[in-house]
Amino acid sequence: MKRTTLILENAVMDAIKKQSLAAGVDMSELVNEFLRQGLIQKRTKPKQQPSLPVFNMGKPHFNLADRDALERAMES
């Protein structure tokens, strides 16, 4: 194992201390397990595309590729 320094929020550190005491393991072991679980979850979790609604808007009333027609429609 390698030694490192982490800067943790006070609430996170308190929770780690409480859980390590309750589980009877040292904090390093607990943090390693949390990091391992997070890395595995991140790797195996497929990126989900959000489901967006689809609406039938009908046919356009003018040719969208015609810039002049589009400009006239926007001005009126």
C-alpha cells in the first residue's frame, strides 16, 4: 500500500471514524473499501441518455432551407 494525505470534510471524517469503530476496522481499510466500491460502480454503471419527449408538430408551413421565406415568416 502507498501512503497519501486526503483533505476531507469534517462530517465525512466523523462518519468514517464512526463506521470504522462500528465495523471494527481501521479507517484506511474502510476508505479503501469505499473507494474500491465507488470505482467499480463508476466503471460498470452504463451512461444513460435522458429520455426526451417527442411531439408531432405537423408539416412546416414554409421551406426552412429558404432563408428569405424564414425571414418573412419571422417578421410577420
